Amino acid sequence: MSVVVRPYKRGWQVDVSIRVADGTRYRERRRFRVTSKVAATRWGQERERYLLVNGPPRRKEVVAVPILSEFAPRFLEGHARANRQKPSGIAAKETIIRVHLVPLLGSKRLDAITNEDAQRVKSRLTSRAAKTVNNVLTVLNTMLKKAVEWGVIERMPCTVRLLPMPAPTASFHDFDTYEGLVTAAAELDWRAHLIVLLGGDAGLRCGEIMALEWDDVDLNKRQLCVRRSEWKGQVTAPKSGRHRFVPLTARLAAALRANRHLRTRRVLHQDDRSPLTQKIVQDWMRRTARRARVDRAGVHILRHTFCSHLAMRGAPARAIQELAGHQDLATTQRYMHLSPAAVESAIRLLESPDGRPSRGNIVATGSIESTNSFR
């Protein structure tokens, strides 16, 4: 045991050495910018007594940082499945990791992934849409953030920057085209008729149409409750995570009443009474679109049509959000440029009550001058 104090630049170096119980020696060196050798010596003696009583500090165990392919199953289990994300979302993450991230970064340690690696991901996906690239980058970013949160790595090893995205637009059927689809579907099959009406008159998503049960339909109150959705045989809550009530239009209520059955709990079913699949629903839509001579045959475009027609007929954004089950009002705002009410009210600000241009502000030299003065 010894405490040695030596001069060091503008201070002192304290060298503390003790013998541990197992016979090995432990040594510490500290440097202090103090003018007093007595103070440095006093610190060394106190440190020596502490080490003799408590022993040397334990060395931190060095835990090997996993590579991305090793951490991926833990991420999916501990984040996606543990948080009960929708099966479609979990499947999308699994696909992104398997197809895009593992082939490029699977052999790299999480703490060794660099900004250049994130750029390589973008370079490899140059032929893909910006939305697809951003989905891949988001999974990578979330995976690294969870690794930091769980103590697997100390800090984010890189900065993941998403690609700029243009404002999304939603395609929809105009009024005449939609009416043609309704007519063609009614002539084709009762199930095709209900699929078109549930999408275009009630705004249901494909999975919500497939999972709709008769217990969710109240023909007396003329409303239905959207409380579940199906994806590849797995039934979960709707996308927003909460159920919603949608009033029925007269023709949708009449179609449901006319096709009321007791064969299954589901409103829609196959000929053998088994549930519909997404492929079958899409097939009905393709046949309906072909019959109506319409190019766009997707199921989800019916939902866009529902929201667009509501906006075009002056429905408030908040009402559209509730009926469509949008979690974020920003999603609903994509349709509000179609609302004539907003445009009309803006133009009317330029007119006086008698319909003539307002003369409240007089412009003489190209600058706007208020008629009110503050004195």
C-alpha cells in the first residue's frame, strides 16, 4: 500500500497502489491542478482507505454489439409484436428487413452503421417510389432508436434523413362514374353491389368490408358500426384503433335489407359460406369496372370517392374525419381542396353585400392604404 505524490505541470499527480485480497495489485493515477501538495496527499490517503474497505471498482462487462441481422428478430418481437401492431404492419416490417436491410447491412454491427450506409440504402432503391424508400429508412431508424432505448448501443450511430415527399393526392371517381359503378355492380352480383356501396357510400376499407358482420348493422337506426378489420384471415381492430358509427344512405340500407341472410355472421361471403378474401373482393371490383367501362378498379378508390364527394358537397372536415375514421385531421385535409364552400367564401370577401367590388380600401399608387388611421 502506498500513496505517492509527484509534481505534474501546474499541479500534482497522485499514485495510489494497494494489494487486493487475492494477492494482485490495483493501481490508480489521478492528476490535480492544485497548488497544495498537502491537499493532493490528503485526497490520495482518503482514496486509499476507501479502496481498502470497499475494494477496487468492478470492471464493466463488455457486451458484444449484435449485427443488424441478429438484432432484427429481437426488434420485431420486442417492438412490433409486443406493441400489438397490426399484422399487416408487422408483415411489412419483416419484408423490409428481409428484402432491403439484411442484404445490404445485415453483417454490420449496429454501432458501425454510418451516414454513408443510410445513403447506400437510398442509392440501392433509386428505381423505387420515394414513399417506399422512406418506409425502408423509417424501419432502419426505428430499429436503431430501439437499440439505444434498450441499451444495446450507447447512441445513434448515424442520422437517417428521409427523401422529400410531394403532397399526397387521392384519386377518386366523379359522380357520374361512381353511379355507373353502382349500376354495373347491381347487375353483376349482390355482393359486388354491397362492396361498391360499402366503399363509396360508407367509406369502409377493404378489410372492414370483409369483416363486417350483421351484428354491426342496425337497419332500424340506419347505421353500421365499424369495429373490426381482416387481413389474410387475421381479424383486428380498424386502422385507427377504435370503432366508428356510419349512418347508412337510403340505397345502402335498402341493399342490406334486401340481402339480409342467416347463412353466416358475415354480411359478405363466398358461395360455400366461407369468408371473402382480398383477392376475391378485388376480382369483383375488376369485373364491375370492366362492366362499367371504368379504368380504375381498385377497392380503396371507393373510400377516396366517399371522402371526396362529401368534401365537394360541403361537409366539414371534422365530420369527414369522423365518418372515415381518420386518426389525423391532416389526412382529411387532403380532400378539402375539393370543397366549394372554402373557395366561395374566400371570393366573397372581395365583394360588398350588393355584389359590387368593395371600396373599403383605396389603392392609388400600388400600395394598400387602410382608410382607418390611428391618431
